[in-house]
Amino acid sequence: MAFPERFSNLPEYAFPRLRALLSDIRPGAADPVVMTIGEPRHAMPPFVAEVMAAHIGDFAKYPVNEGTPGLLEAISGWLGRRYGLDVAPDRIMALNGTREGLFNAGLALCPEQKNGQRPVVLVPNPFYQVYAVAAAAVQAEPVFVPATPETGHLPDYAGLPPEVLDRVALAYLCSPANPQGAVADRDYLQTLVALAERHDFLILADECYSEIWRDAPPPGALAVATEMGHPDRVVMFNSLSKRSNLPGLRSGFAAGGVAQVAQMRRLRSYAGAPLPLPAQAVSEAAWRDEDHVTTSRELYQQKYRIADRVLGNVPGYRPVQGGFFLWLPVADGEAAARKLWAQAGIQVLPGAYLSREVGGVNPGAGFIRVALVDTPQATEAALLRLRDVLYDDEEAFGEG
């Protein structure tokens, strides 16, 4: 039986690769610590169980495809409070987490041709792997753009040749960035929106870490585009996984222009799986409440300070601006992951597993990703062990 060739060049997903990498090693500690996956371990909002129980009977009903009126109004209200945006419900769509939306946006919004040629999808490198899969699914050409220390860990899309930019249909951007923790400031977003307007492409803004930040709330791409008079240039994505510590709820949303969201809703009506009504009720309550978000953010900010104190003297260390990942420089990511698991019982993700080799260079090869998702106390203990194993001599790390 033949299978589609368009997925044949995709590397194996990061976590199966990690399991294979560490399969011959016994953890070097009685209390192994997993710092690989972005699964928050802070407390859920206190009202989750009560709201879910009150709506438990709604599992007997088919859910609303685009989101209940109450949920869409709650998201609209949050967008107003957070960004000063006036986004009507018909410009919003509920999602089963942002991954669903980021993938299906490619299917719904990427044309078969751009200026008579094969379309290009821009992907930051390193990147969240669904971006590349979406490009493959629509048979677009993915262009992996380095997001390295030299570019502030954000992709320099404006530096691409005009002939490439003229073929761009979609450009993915993650801010705060996974895995580097960099934040796209207002100037960066204004430049990107102007570029999209000049070359007629759409920005897919992955902002699922937007509520976890060090000093100030990161600006939003849709808000900046709206201020510039180009709201149809951006579809933004966010979720409750990181903001509200509810990754298992699988609840997020997309917001953008009326035409773009209508196209995504249309595809979903045929091929999507709507969020169950009890989950939509919990989601509505979560988007209306900020107290639990503030409490959780303060814990992350405490962990930022711990990381700065423990690792601040490591050459190449860069303080996290947003999100909950450390992107730590090492000589070799795979070797560092094996050493940490063998000697300290700490599991981290090699940066190369989140990047694509282009021109013989993998921009993630000299890094590891470390998730700061546990309690501050557990995080500090783990980072001290990590430091003692990896950074005890000058040859243990590189500057990336």
C-alpha cells in the first residue's frame, strides 16, 4: 500500500526520539526529574470542578462547532481587557487547543498557488513542530528561518529575498517563543505586519505563552495589526493550557479577520471535533477570571529569578523574557541530555529535536530545552543539579 510522500521527510517527533536516545541509560538519581514537556504543574483554577459538575449533563449533547455564545463573548471580553481590541464573536473560533488551530489554519488558508507559483510557508527555526506538518499537508514549500542569538531568537523574515517573500502565503510566529523564551516587541511586529501587507501574506501568531512574562505583558500581533489598519493580516491563537494550567482541557481559540475565521469555521464544520459543552463552560469561566492567572504568573516569575541566580554565570545564558522554557547553551544537546539523565536523573530535550537542519546547520544543536513547570522549590533543586553536571568546567558548554 502506498502512502503520501509529502510527510516522508518529516523527522520523528521529539519525544519518541528522546526515549530512544535515553533508552540504554538508568537515571542517575533516586528521584528522577522530567523537565522536557511544557505541561504546567501549577494548580488549576479553583472553580473547574464546580463548573464541570454543573454542566456534566451536557455531555449528552452535540457541542457547538465554533463555540457557544457565552464562550465567544468571554474570549471577546478577554481580548478587550488584555489588548484593547474590539473583536466580535464572528471573528473568533473555539479550538481543541492551539495545535489543532495552527494545523487547520494551514489547510483552510493556504492557497494552492501564490503569484502563479508554489506557495511558501515561513517557519521559525527552532519551531513548534506542527508548523512544518501544516506546510507539508498543503504541499507548500517550508522555508525555515533561523531564530538564533544573532537575531534575538526571533526569525528575520524581513531579511529574506523579495522573490521568496512574493511567494509567501503564511508566516508562523511564536511569541513568547517556544523554545527560546524571546518576545517579539512592538517594533518587530510592526515590521512584520508591514512586510505581510507589502507581500500579501497572512501571519499566524502563536501566542499561547502570552500570559507568562517577566516584566510586562507581551504585545499581541493582532492588536498591532489592528492599530496599523490591517487586522486581516493576522490570525492569532491562544489557549488555556499555559495561561490557566489546563493542558488536558484542550481548549483554545483563534481570532482574526471575518473572512479568515469564516474559512476556518467552514473547514471545521466538515473535519473538526468541537470542544465538548462542559469543557466550553469551564473555558468560559477561565477566560473571565484573572486571579488564578496572576497567582500562576508570580510563580513563574519566581522561577525566572531562581534560574538567573543559579545559571546567570553560564556563558551564553539569556534570561527568559516570557514562557516557561530555558534554552541553555551546551556543546552538544544530545550528549548533554544523556549526561544529565545518567549522572543527575534529569531529563531535558535536545534542541536539535526542535529544529531543522538547513545548509548543514541545525540551529538547535548547541542547546537544550528545560521546562520550568514544577514548583519553585523543585525547580531550584533540579537546576542546581543540572548546573553541577553540565557547567562544572569550561568545555561543558558552548555559547550557541
